Amino acid sequence: MSIGRMMGLYLLGGGIIILAIYGLYEMLRVMLSTPINPIIFIAIVAIILGAIVLLISTAAERKKEDLKEIKKEDLKP
């Protein structure tokens, strides 16, 4: 992949991550400043944490699979 594409992907990913973090910050700020049912709060936090864990585990799994494919290619004559 060319340097331009990689740079574009990193910038796109960075922008999405910044917006997601800011959105989560604003959501938590509003939720903590207003009275909210504790069950709803726990459910929202669980959903957010679950999504984060899924994203991280998927990225790690893809990286691991890519490394396995590279090793198999190197072993072939």
C-alpha cells in the first residue's frame, strides 16, 4: 500500500476516534449531570465497553491472521 493511502487511512481513523471519544465524553457529562436510572446507566456503559472490547479483539485477531499468512508464504519454496 502506498504511503499516501496509509496516511489517509491513519488520518481518517484518527478523526473518527477523536469524534467518538468526544461524543462519549459529552454523553457521560450529560448523563452524570442529570438524574438517570442506575440500570440504564449500567446498560449504556456495558454496551460501550462491549463495543470497545469487540473492536480491539477483532483488530488483534486480524493482525494475528496476517502474520500467520506471511509466515506460510515465506516457508513455501
